[in-house]
Amino acid sequence: MAEAKTQITDVDPAAFIAAVEPEAKRQDAEAIDALFRRVTGEAPKMWGPTIIGYGSYRTTYASGRDVHWMRAGFSPRKAKHSLYLMGGYCDDIAGKRRDELLAKLGKYKTGKSCLYINKLADVDMDVLEQMVAADWDAMQRIYPED
């Protein structure tokens, strides 16, 4: 089986965040990093050139493909921040909780396991923290070991 293209790198996440432009996007990235650190208790690692991940897990897909991936993370993309929250995608209970919280979050878009936020001023930060915490708890429950 081929390895995933996106792997952990030696790049310092703080240096990556410090280079994010414009300044408003960088300030948001610093706040998102602080939120993820607080909720997860994990130091971030860079996954590929642009994704900041917290914790990791291993699983094997039904196809037999082994995967090593972050438990949670984000990327301060040019257009929108992409938050990677897999717990709500992997677990029905977490998915229902995510739906309840999304109704209170503010302005956002979603993908399969991504939450897209243009700027943090568009969302309720307490609700976002609850979402990250619920998602993290689900990932810890579903994948208890790395």
C-alpha cells in the first residue's frame, strides 16, 4: 500500500503561523492554535506544508489501506480557515452534537470532515471550542491509542 501524501514534517508550526499573511489571518491562526492546544493538550505538528495537526491516530480502511493521520487540526488557507474535525464524521453521537453546535456557531461552511471559517469574528468562539472538544473526545473514544 502506498503511504498517504500528507505526512508529519519537521517544520515548526509557530514559524509557519508567523509567516501567515495577511496579519488578520495570522492573528486568527494564532487564536485557533491556542484553542486546539488548550482543548487537546497536544503540541502541534505540521502535516505537509500547510496543515497544523494535534495528536494522531492509526486506522485501517475497509479497503485495507493503513492510515496515520492527525486527530484534529487546521490550516489557515488564503480564502478560509479549514478546521479538520474527524470525530463528527466518524461517530453518530458526535455527529449529532456537531449538528446542534453548528446551529449556534455563526457563519461557516462544511465539507465531509472539514469546517470552513472565513474569519473568527464570524463565529461564536465558545461554541467553536465546544465543537473542538466534542470532536476530540469522540476521536479519543474511537481511536484510544496511536
